[in-house]
Amino acid sequence: MIYNLPFLTVVALIAIGMYAIIFKRNLIKIAVGITILESGVNLFLITLGYREGGVAPIFTNLPPGISPDQIPEKMVLPVPQALTLTSIVIGVAVLALILSFTINIYRKYGTLDAGKIRRLKE
Amino acid sequence: MNVMEHLPALIIAIPLLAAFLTPLVDKISKKVRNAVVFIALAATFILTIFLVQDVFENGIMIYVMGASNPTQTIPMQAAVPIRIVLEIDGLSAFMALISVLIALIGLIYSFSHVEERGGKFYTLFLLMLVGMLGMELTGDLFNLFVFLEIASIASAALITYEFKRGSTTEAALKYIVISSIAALFVLFAIGLLYGEYDLLNMAAIAKAIKITGLSNIDMIALILFFAAFAMKAGAAPMHMWMPDAYGEAPGAVSMVLIAVTQASLYALLRMCFTIYADSLHVVIPAAIIIFGLISIFIGVTMALIQDDIKRLIAYAAVAEVGYILLAIGVGLYGVLNNEVELYARKALQGGIFHIFNDILDIGLLFLVAGGIIYITKERNLNKLGGLAHSMKYTSILFLIGLAAVAGLPPMNGFASKIMIYESVYKVSPILSIVAILASIIMLAIFVKIFHSVFTGPKISEQKDVPKLMLASMIILAALIIFFGLFPDIIINNVVNPAVNALIENAAYISNVMG
Amino acid sequence: MKNEEMNEGKMTVIVQTIAALLFPLALIFSFYVIMHGHLTPGGGFQGGAIGASAVVLLIVAYGVKHVEEKMSEGGFSVFESLGGLIFVVVAIFGLFLATSFLANFLVNEPIFGKIPGWGESPLNSGGILPILNIAVGMKVIGGLSAVVLILALISREGEEK
């Protein structure tokens, strides 16, 4: 049961993120919702690679007592960690873009409410 | 050194190199920057033509990145491909050819307002092209996700390029929020497939699904992929971002944005026809057909009531995507029921030919609208009028685009639409009737625009559009008329190999897995 | 005097002195993380983010106008483009000098030539990996610093109106 806890967290994070994006009207809250959704998916990718009793997959830093032919069973999977790192970088870029757009919208329309923006003139 | 065998990597690397070189060259001189960008795009276009020729003669082309032998996918000690594999079959080559052609024409169009475009415009333009090409040439799932994100971030920044008007930023915000959610769904589905099969290569996963059948996790991954790529491609209930994004983008960017959405449609085709192939449930083609019908209906009816000229053409683009989805849904239904030669092959031919025609036709209309906005600085249909007196060439080009979109005979729109009508009729006559009615309404809409914008008394004295804009529009019009008069050239040489690649996925798998 | 300085976005003298002392240390740490990317956890993006946060420390302590005069946004932009250019050029060298795109052509050469092994490994191992890490690190430092600088400039203009 304890090994299912990260997956339950993933479901909770994705649900909170989708709730924030769909039901909240403030643009900053929508941006935070996207970040929470992305955190949930990243957590899912890392949790996929976990192997019970494994150590960190650092090539040059073997802990004492493990010989090189015991490697595949004793290390967690390194590929999902590379996928997660790429996804975090992309998330930073998207967040920077969304915040720049929000600043520009605030300067032109004077409000941050997503429902009022279309009806206002600039 | 054999350039032919390194073609796929060069096609992605040359625009990327030019994209990073442009901000440095921009500080030196603007003319040199324009020359660098144009030479890079022209070189990519020539290399893509060589690639298309090579694929159509020699079959599927494989390129392994970072390996000692570019065609050896499975290394010595392993049983599955380890490195990133670029795999190019008929459909990939076709989509790559369209993307580079449209980018080249858009670049020629953008050069005409050269004094208003800064250096960052061309960097973003080239990065958008790299994202599109990467999505179309790759054979690895995570690579697809990364290039999808590159294309959406670059195009969102380009949509809001004229940020003095607030409505462009609002359109770009909607676009990036929806793109970001779709990309996160794709990443989740890739994680699910990786957790089950421990593989990221498309051909390897296709073989594993063929061997072990469709499990519950595969079905969840399929639904996530389908929802995400349908959101990005503008299928009907999720099309809300399309009118805003196409309508507010500057000049030629609207046209290249259509190519970006077609790249997402290509990814959907890859999922349904190649990776999941025969294990699909019959609900999937039914859903595609329903999305197509709703898109046609919504696109055409909302286009009737628009005031802004670019938004109206954007709704017509939504309807055209509906036609493509309808044809593809019918084709998938036929392939799953093994009734290929009866109607599925013709439906797929019509659908893929229509991808090509849709970009050309709607692209020409967007370029004409951009030219009108550039000269008269006015976007509202109620305030434009009598432009045919001063802009003679532009009005003739608009007539050609109008006839092509509505499906009138000498243009290429007629050739693809009649293939769609004939094949869709065999599944159910109602689909065909709705499609024909929508074409008629679209003809009515565009005749209304032509009448109100171009004919009538002259309101003010305007000159015609700049020469470079005219040149790009004339190239498009020439292609439209040429492929309308001789559709067999392109169907036999370019569309048929793409359709064959879709119907049979055995060649795709065996080229990678041996 | 203090009110004017607070309105310009600067902080007090103590904070400014400590920030000036910490900035080179943070940069050295970020270069360490970038250079050891093939041996320890880290690499291009992680080290670059540390370097960008060093620049952000300076912006918070000294105010954005002061930092903009010393390190302009155009300079960061050029730095970023150089990083991207080095990456693509090294990848294309793999295509022309060796077998395929992004091929590791520096193995068994005198510079960065050795192959990392289990246990201890020297720094000049790993082929083209350290060079790619440096290129990505340059791009990330330049990119993230430019983004924060421009956002700070826009907010300062918005407040002054």
C-alpha cells in the first residue's frame, strides 16, 4: 500500500490542477494550475522508475558493497529521470511565456479577470 | 561523405543553425540577416525534395542519431532500439514537403514588410519550422513530445508579435494554455506506455502491441493521445482557440499556423494507423467522423456572422479541417473492417490530398486578407469596399482562392472534394449530403465577401500590394490551378505512397526491428 | 535617503555587500555543476539555473536599473545565441567528421577522450558531453537572466507611471 502513495498523489495533483484551470477566473490562478498539473505529470514519470531497494543511478559513484555486475537490479531506472528533466525545462519556458502574456494583458485591459477581458475595450 | 544518407538530420539541423545565427547577424546588418534566413530555407527545401525522391524510390528511410552506422537501429548487445531513430515513410515525406513549401512562401511574403520585422521574428519563424519538421520526421515518442512543445511555444510567441493591440495577446494566451494541457496529456500517455513496455520507439511499441494485444493501460493511453491531438488539430468541440489564433496572427504567420495544426493531425494519423493499427475499437473512427461533421457544421455557420475578415477565413479553416477528419474517419473505418478497396483507399486519398489543398487554398485567402489589411489598415468588412478599382491583381487572386475553397471545377479543391464525396457516400449518404451543403454555403459566404469588399463604388484611393506579396500569392495561385488541371500528377506520385504507408504498417515495423 | 533608495528598488548596504560577495561564489558553484555533468548529478540546465539565480540575486539587491547598465539585456541575448550555436555546430561536426549527427567523435582523442568507468573517473572523459553541457549552460544562463531582467524592467515601468 505504501508504494501506491506516490500514484495517489499524482491523481490528486492532476485533479487540483484541472480544477484550477477550468473553474478559476483569475489569470494568475490559471497559470498556477498549469504548474500544478505539470508537477503531477513529472511526479508520475519519476515514480515509474522506482525499483525496490535501488540506489541512485550515478555511473561513477557506486556505494560500497555493490559490484558492477549487480547493477541492473540495484539501481533505479535512469531514463525516466532524463524525461522528467526535459519536461521541467519545458515547463519553465511555458510558465515564463504565460506570465509575460499576463503582464501585457494587465497593461492593456487593466484587469486580470478572464471573463471580463473580451468585453472591455483597450 | 554521402549527403544522401544524412538527409533527415540535415533537414532538421540547417533551420536550427540559422535560427541561432540570426540574432547575432542581426546586430551587423539587416540585409545579411534576410539573406541568411532565405538561403537556409531554400537549402532545406532542396534537401526535402531530394528526401521525397529518395523515399518514393527506395522505400522507408532510417536514420539513427549518434550511432557509428546510421542505418543500424539495434546495437550489438541489445534486442530493442536504444538511440533516437528518425524514420521517414511516404506520409512523413509528404507532410515535410508541404511544411517547407508553406514556410518558404510565408517567408517571401514576410520580406515585403521588411522594415517592420525585427530579428526575433525570423528566429521564432525558423524554430516553428524546426518543430514542425521534427514532429513529422521522428520515429520516437518522446522526441515527438519535445518537438510538439517547441512548435507550440514558438507559434504562441509569433501570434502575439504585434503586441500593441491587446487582443493578440489574449488569443496567444488561450492558444498556449490549451497547447500546454494537450502536451501534458501526451506526456502522461507516453509515461503510461513506457511503464508498460519499457520502450520509447514507435515501431517497437507497435510490434509489442501487435504481439500482446490491447490491455487496459493501452486503451487509457490511446484515449489520452486521441484527446490531446484532437485538441491541437482543432476538432470540433475543442476548436475554440482556432478563430482567435488564426485571426490575430500577423501576415503570413496565419498560413504557417495551419501547417502546425496539420502536423498535429499527422501525429493523430501516426497513432491510429501505425502504432495501434488493427487493435483499435470501432468507436475511434466513429468519433473521428462525428468530430468532422461537427467541425464542418460549426465552421460554416459561424463564418456567416463574422465581421472581421481574418476571423471569417479562420472559421472556414475550421470547416476544412472537418472535411479532412471526415475522410480520415471513413478511411480508418474501412481499414478496420478490411474493406479497403471498396471505399477506404479513395477516402484516404481524398483526405490526404485535401490536406495539401487546404493549406494552399486557405493560405492564399489569408495572404490576400493580410495584403488588404496592410494597405487599408482596416479589418472590418462593413468598412471596406470598392477595392477592385485599385487592387486589380489582388481581386483576381481572391477569386481563385474563393473558387478553390468552395470546390469549383478547375481548381484543386474540386478534385479532392469529389473524391471525399464519392467515398463517404458509400458509408452513409447523410455524411455526403452534409458535406455538399457545407460547400455550397461556403461558396455563398465567399461570394458575399467578394461583393462587399471588392466591388461597389470606390471609397478611397489605394495602391496595390507590394511586389513581394504579389509574388508569393501568384506562386500559390499557380500551384492551385496547376494541381486542379492535372491532379493525377500529384495523386500518383505523392499521395499514393502516403496512403500505402498508412494502410500497411508492416513495413514501418520491419524496417526498424529487423 | 533611505526612502529614495527603497523606491528605486535597491536594498540596504548590508544586503548589497553580502550579495556582491556571494555572486562570484554562486557563479563558481554553477560552473562546477555544469562541468561535472557527466560524472555527478547536474549538467547544463541545472548549472545554468544556478547561474541565473546568481544574476537574480544581484537584481534584487542592487535594483534593476543598476544591473541593466552593467550587463545589458542585449549582452545576455548574444551569450545565449552563442551557446545554442556551439551546440548545433558540435552536432554537425559529428555528421561531417565522423559517422552521424551528434556522434561522439572525441572518444580516444587527447581532449575529453577517456571513457568514464565504474567508481572514480577523471574530468576529461566523456567525449563531446562536457562541451554540450557548457553550451547548454551558456544558453540557460543567458536565457533565464534575460527573461528576469526584462520582466523586472517592465514592472518598474509600470510602477513609475
